[in-house]
Amino acid sequence: MNTVSIKDDNNDDYVIKDLKSFYQHILDYHASGTSLHEENGHYFTVNDEFRSMINNLYKDIN
């Protein structure tokens, strides 16, 4: 499992413990437009910029 840290909407650090699973969830449920993703009390605005950031993180570890 690959862990990475990102900032949530409140600029708090959030450790993604399983980037592959997180990445897949974003693809499955937040593939286009702008939406809000909540995970363990952290909120993320998912838009093209966020998807690109997660995609780049995923590519970097694979």
C-alpha cells in the first residue's frame, strides 16, 4: 500500500493510506464536474485540478 499526504479544503493534512483505492473512488464517483468528497471527517472539492493532482500522485507511485 502506498500512502501520501494531501491538504483538505480546510488546509489540514490528510494521509491517504491506500492511494489506489482513493484514486479508483475518484474515478468511479467524481469523474467529471465539481463535487464534494468526504473521507474520515475531511472534505475535498473534487474538480479537474484535484483529479489531475490525484492522477499525478498515482502515476508517481506506479
